[in-house]
Amino acid sequence: MKLRELKRRHTISTVFDAEFGREILKSDRLRVAILLGAWIATFSTLVLLSLIFATQFQRAFHGRFNDFRFNLIVGSTVSSTLLFLELIAIDRLIKTRKQPRPFFRYLSALIETSIPTLGLFLSSQFLGPVYGLATPAPLAYGIFIVLSVLRLDFRVCAFTGAVAAVEYVAFAWYAINKETPANFEPILVGFPQHLFKGCLLLGTGLVAGLVTVQIKRRILRSIETIAERNRISRTFGEYVSPAVMNTLLDLKPDLRSEAKDVCVMFLDIRNFTGFAEKKTPEEVVTYLESLFEFMIEIVNRNNGIINKFLGDGFMAVFGAPLSDGRDCANAVRSAQEILSRVREEQERGAILPTTLGIGLHAGKAVTGSIGSALRREYTVIGDVVNLASRIEKLNKQFGSQLLISEMVSRAAGTETAGAVSKGTVRVRGREEGIQIYQLA
């Protein structure tokens, strides 16, 4: 069973990865679009601030702000172009339903995460290397790391954090050694604090990667839950009541084979073969549907399920997969309601004259979902099934419509009031006889 469960999980995981790969590209496209929009917004904001606070900017850049602005425009143009080209490449992959090579993801992560480093280098040319570390440029690393979550790949997120950490620490080392430490406050030129910032960037990348792992795990769990609900719905289809179906879905049973106490009903439409010979296939189907429609509703309402249709009848089970503790009483009540409804439908001319044969027996049975990955079926196996079928056939011998076994009679209680004993009867395939009661 564990091997089967592992195979099922592996199949779900394989399908999930195939579909997930397509969604990653769409998520990646959104990420690049956000980056492009953020970069344009940042550049526009900086230009607007430089116009409003022109004097302060000129003083901070020692009168060289116009040169810095020119370099900023060039750098922003190059960065925006790269992001725009990446957006086009991802869009083309989505349209052609192809997956990018892993190298492409790491290369784009390297280029994108190097944009803040480019900003550091550019600002250091006008402010000085150490003062470049005090600009907002290092804060941009966090944006790139956070947005790497949309790549939904732990390794790429960790790589993004590592690139940010290495480039920042390397630039800090360069800046501190480029300047004379005595000219600056210790907090600015203390390498340990910059090393710590680099560690934070690396840690942020790892945390972002862990977030992607959790996202994928939760999505996979959701897919498994949906697959389980669909499997239960396919197994029972329209043959259980909505209340029973909801209970099954809430319980999420694995439908493994197990022994249960059940009550089995076999129902047969008498003289159906002769009837079918004189009717067209369409008329036969219409006739069966007119009967099965209310019969199924009655069985469902009494907490049973239609396990199998047998052409001119069906097999119903009470007590599996769920039981309310009154399985035999429910089965007897269902049989009596079906016979009563058939009489009513005949009297008002809704159905053709119909005679039924119903047999009930209770006992232990093995229940569960059997089959293969291609076709599975919820079934009930055991002597109780065979004996219920034999009891149903005894209706022909006794000219009756509803026969039950002694086990059903004892368990059903007041529902079998008025039952007439037919004595101990031998049934085909069994050496010992069985006590039979007639209810109709």
C-alpha cells in the first residue's frame, strides 16, 4: 500500500512539475514586468526630486550632478533595455510552449542583480566610493531578491541572494581600501558591518528560496486534495446522496480494502427479457430510466449506494463506505418504499405494469476501491453478496417481491413487523439452509 501511495504521489508530482513549468514562465514574465516598471518609476522619481531639490543635489555631488544625471540616463537606458529584451524572450518561450535552459535563469539573475552594483559604481564616481555605500542603491538588492520568489525556484533565489551579497561585500572592500579610513566615521569604513549586510542579503535569498519551496509544497498538496476529491467523485458518481458525498469528501478516505458489516440489496425487474424483445432499445432505456430515477433517490435518501447496475436491476449496499448504525433498517425501508412507489407510479399510469424481486442479506464483506490507474471501482466482495443475490432469486419460487434473511430481520427491528417466515430454505451453492422472511 505504501508503494502504491508513493507511485500515486510520484505521478501527481510529475504532472505537477510539467504544468508548473509553464506557470513559472508566466510568473517570471510578471516579475520582469514589475522590475521594469519599478526601475522606470525609480528613475522618474529621482529625476523629479533632482528638479525640485536642485541645489541640494548639486551640493551633494560637488557641482557635478549634471554629469551624474547623464551617466544615470545611460545606465538606466541600458538596464531597461536588458529587462525589456528579457521580457520579450520570456514571452516568446510562453507562446512556443518551451522551457528555458537553466543557464538562462542564472544568467538573467546575475545581470539583474548586478544593476544595483552598477548604481553603486556610478554614484561612487561622483560621491566617492565610501559615500556610494550610503546611497539608496544597496537597498535595491532587496527588491531583486524579493521578486526572485516569483521564479519559484529555490536555487535561483539562493543564487540571487549570493550574487547580491558577494557584489556588495566586494564593492565595500574596494571602497574602504580605495579611501583613507581616517577621513571617515568608523561606522562608514568598518568592514565587519558591510560584511554583516552581505550576510543579511545572502540570508534573504535563502529565506526567499524557502518561501518558494513552501509555495510549491502547498500547491502540490492542494492538487493532491483536488485529485483525491475527484477520485472519490468518480468512484461514487451519482450513486450516493449529496450528504454522503460531502461526508466522504470531508473524511478524505483512501478507500482501502477493509472488512465491514453491510446489508446488501439485489433488485431485479421481473419478465424484463420478454419485455425487451418487443420494444426498441430507446423504449427499453426510457423504461429503465423511469424506474431507476426514483429508486436511486430512495436508496440515496436511506444512506445507501447503488454499487452496480445489472441491466434489469441493481445491487445496492448499506453500511459502506459510511454507516449510520442502522444499515439493515435502512435497506428494508428502501425496499418497501421502492415497492410502494412502483405501485403508485403504475396506478397513475406513469410506468408500465412492473413486478420486482428484491432480496436482502447482511453480514461481513470486504469493501474498497480495486482496479488499476486506468480504471478503478468501489466494490463489495464476500459471501453476503452472493447470498443476497440467491435470496432475490427465491422470489420466483415463493411468488413474492421482497425476501430478507434472518440476520436482516433481527437487525432491522420494527421495520420488519409483519414479516412472514418461509422457514429454512436451501439456496443454490450452499449446503446449509437459511431462514427466510417475506415482507411483500
